[in-house]
Amino acid sequence: MKPRVKIGVYGASGRMGTSIIELLQRDYAEVAEVSATVDRGNGQLEDFRSVDVIIDFSLPEGTAALVDWLVSCDGKLPVLVCGTTGLNERQHSRLTDLSTSTSVMYSSNFSIGVAALSAILKFSAPLLKALAYTPRIVEAHHLHKLDAPSGTARTLCDLIEPENPGSIDVQSIREGDVIGRHDVIFAGTADRIVIGHDAMDRSLFAHGAVEVALWLCCREASSGEYTMESYLHDYFAKSTQVASLPRLGQCRNRQATIL
């Protein structure tokens, strides 16, 4: 039997950190274990020395401190899976620096559905632009979400209009306990086309983050930057024929699956 993957959770007492720990202990006990938890109130970064992968859902300053610490470490580094939103340009650049020494996955959204939405938009946005449809995004989240627009909305803007993402109108709604809703609206002169995603259970993101962490740990590559697009292709491109996604090596010999 293969040894269990040792996982460290950074931002352990937050909404996502708590969900990830509960999920790992409930559904992944045979293939993975929570070996270290670090948060503002407990644990030290040194606790991550012995883990195989760190899952980070903290705050931008927390991610910055973690990445700076990892870059300064000697020897083999753990894989990093980061879902912290609101990172600035320098913080994203530091993730790229880290990727020369270990595998790094950054995503503003770990939902497989949002990854599929992105693939759909990558194909449809140029067509709709040529047909003179004007895109805008309406996104909604719970009252406690700090960044607006959401990281997912920003990613979708980059995908729809890569040369000028700031030209896309984004409406951000913060109300109640909305988990995450993103509607991309393409408005014509007499009609509109709406493509969207509505998350109905926060465990959706926890499942995605854990699956990606296990996927990266079982890959042969020791370093590099990866995206949800990479993950989507590795698992689903053959059946969906998403030909534009980059080919990556296969890694299917795990017991846990995404759905």
C-alpha cells in the first residue's frame, strides 16, 4: 500500500480551511492525512517542513509570507496549491518564482464547473465578439467576502478580453451567505446570451482543491506552474475534445476521484 499523502492546510480556521480539513478526514483518510495546520492563531510555517503539499486559502499577506518562506527553504519543497484571492502583481510574480523549485497551482476558483465554464468561454467569446455582442459580468458572494470583483470574475475578464480585461463591466453583489455565482452576459441589440455558474455547496471548492493537490503530488514533474485548465485537460479533454488545452502527463492511479 502506498503511503498516504501528507497535507498541510494554511488558513486552517477559515471557511475553506475548515471545509478542506473536514473533507480530508471524512472522505480521503485512506489516501491522505492532515499533517500540519497553520493559521494566524496557531502553528508555525516550520510545521510544513515534512508535508508533501500545502493547500493555502488564507489572505494575500499570509500567502506572501508563506511563499517568501518557501523560496528561502533549502532541499525538496512541498507542492503548493493556492486559492487565495486578491493577490497583487508582485505576489503573483513570487508564485512564479516559487514554481522554478516546486509544482505550484494557483486558481481563483477550484470548481470543476468553473473550469468547464472557462473552456466554454475561451471558445465562444471570440465568436460572440465578432457578432458584436458586448460582454459584462454579474457576480455575487456572501457578505464576508473582502475582494470585489471576485478573483473568478477577474479571471473570466482576462479570458474574455485578454488585451483589455478592464473594459468589461463587472457588477459585484455581496449579500447573505451566497457561496458564489457568476453570470457572463453577452448583450446584443435585440437579445442576450447568458453563460453562468452557481455554486450551491462550499464543499465543491474543497473537493477541487484536494483533488488538485493529490493530482500534483502524483505527477512526475518536480516543478512548474499549473492551472485548472491543465487539470481539466488531464482528466476530461479526451472525452470533451477540448483540443486547445495543453497536453500533460497522465496520473490516474489514485483511489480518490473528483465526483
